[in-house]
Amino acid sequence: MSSWLRRKSIDQVTVHEAGRQLVRSLSWPHLIALGIGAIVGTGIYTLIGVGADKAGPAVLLSFVAAGIVCACAALAYAEMATMMPAAGSAYTYSYTALGESIAWVVGWSLVLEYSLVVSTVAVGWSGYFVGFLQWLGVELPHALVAGPHAGGIVNLPAVVITFLVAGMLMAGTKESATLNAVLVVLKIIALGVFVAIALPAFNSANLQPFMPYGFSKAMGPDGVERGVMAAAAIIFFAFYGFDAISTAAEETKNPGRDLSIGIVGSMIGCTLIYVLVALSAVGAMSFTVFGKSPEPLALILRELGHGKAALVIGAVAIIALPTVLLAFLYGQSRIFFVMSRDGLLPRGLSKVSARKGQRAHRYAGGDDVVHRGAGGGVGGRSAAG
């Protein structure tokens, strides 16, 4: 019983035996790209419509409120990560502060959390991919693009993209981080295209009334919660993912500086991107037009007469959304690595490749959970994150 209550000192979590320590190869630009890659996912492409439906033009305030709340949590992660620059994120912090038993629960909670995020985003990506193929005139059998609960057999595109991203991670930490940075730039360019088209169509009349449902969360006559804070509660999920950066602490060249820059920088960058996209959306068109759309940005572009631009954004989403999978599979593998090194999982899971300085075993630890979730269609054909 005493072993379950034992704690580790900060020195113990940062000093490890040879062959079980990761190589420090990442700098702050890699960390910012990792953070933006994890945060900017399908959320901005879909949740802006949900948020506008709940808050009207004041969805701008909802993005700011959600960003401030997440920034507070991000600052806490930044402080803990610089104090304990080791892989493991909240698992490692819990081991040091609360003991092994709590850390065990936190570690498995993170594994489950990351598995569900990857599964859901993979299913969301599958929806974009299948829709794009349909536009090209290619129709995949329903049995291969939906899980059993949706009348299919397996969501094959979701499973395939998960395997591909896991393989990308096996190429090496620095290599996958560089590719992630390229894909993140593509994703930002796509949002920049939307802003460049929608912002010139800005009409202040579309912002009136600015706060049609008020500030506080309140139940509307249709039984739906509305208001700025109701929208902020949903939009919060569009910021989720900053914690994945802290799992890279052990591979950061200068953790005392780079981790804080990476975590805080990615949060600030994503907040600015979100607010600018939201301002362009609600300014270019009345929120009542796109508020209930599952693809609000594409709808706005089509309504403005830019159908090809809408198609480009969809294509970039297909190419760049796997950055979310990469960030969370990366974080999940680090949780398995540290739990193994601490003796809570088989020791073989913490062996490090002498050639690449990374884990040599099956990289995306928890593949079975992820692939079962993705293949079974967790989240149906919807997307989140």
C-alpha cells in the first residue's frame, strides 16, 4: 500500500537511466507548431456556426472568453512543465505532488482522453475525405465509411489515416515535427484565404443586434441554451489541445524558455486566428444564415460567390487536419513511455531507439483503442476538436 502513496522528487522525474531518456531535439517554433496543430482542428470550421447560433455576432466575445479561460490553464501547464521538464504532462505532475496512485489514475485518464480525441477527429477527417471524393464523382461503399452503429462495418478512411499518422511519428520526432509545421502553415493559409475574401465584404449592419441573446447563459424559448457564455462553453473545445505541448518537455532543447513560449505562444496565436476568422464571418453575413450549418466557413464563401475557394478550404482541411491526430498520438505515446519507465506498464514500452533517440516499440501506444474507436465510428460522421 505504501508504494501507491510514494511520490517522486523533481530531480527523480528529470534524471533517468541510459537508454530510457529521450533526445532533446525540439525548439520553441516546433512547440508552437505542435500546439497550433493540436488546437486548430475541425473546431474552427464547425463550432463558429454553433457559437453564432447561440450568441449571435457576440460570438466574438465567446471566443475571447474561452481563450482567457484556456490561457489560465495554459499558464499553469507552462509553469509545471518548466519546473519538471520531463515527458508525461499531468501524469508526471500528479506523481510528484500527489503520489503514485493518483498519477496512475491521471495517466490512464489521459490515455483514454487522447484516444477518444484521436478517434473522433479521425472520423471527422473521414467525413471531409468522403465528401471530397463524392465531389470528384467517387462513391465509397457505406459499409466502409461508417461504424456498426451507423449501419456500416468499419470507417476505413479513419483507420487508415490513424495508421499513416502513427507511421509518420515513427519517422522521428524532429522529422514529424517539421512535417507538422508545414501542414500547420497550410492550415493557417486556408483560414487566411477565408479572411482575405470575407473581411472585404464586412457590413456593420450584420453586427446588429450585437448581443441578441444576452451575455449570461440562459434557456431560450426553444429549449436551447443561448448567450455569450453558452457559446463560450461550446467554443472552449476549439481551444483544446494546448496540454499536448507539455508532453514534449523531455525532448525540448531549452525547456526553461521554450516550453513557456510554445504553450503561451500557441494559445495567443490561436486566439487571434479564431477572433479574426469569427469577425470576418459575422461581418460578411448575418449569423442567421450560417448559424446552423455544419460547414459555416464554406457556406459563407459560396454565398459570397467563391465556390472554388470553399473547395480549396475543404481540400486543405483534408491535408492539414491530421496535425491534430499527430499532436495527440504524440502526447499519448509519451504518457505510455513515462508510465512504463515508472514501472506502471511493461518496461519494454520505454525502450529508446539508439538511432533516433525515440521510442522503438509500437509508436502510437494505445493503437488498439484508437483504431477500434475510429473504425467503429466514434462520433458518427461528425467532427470535434
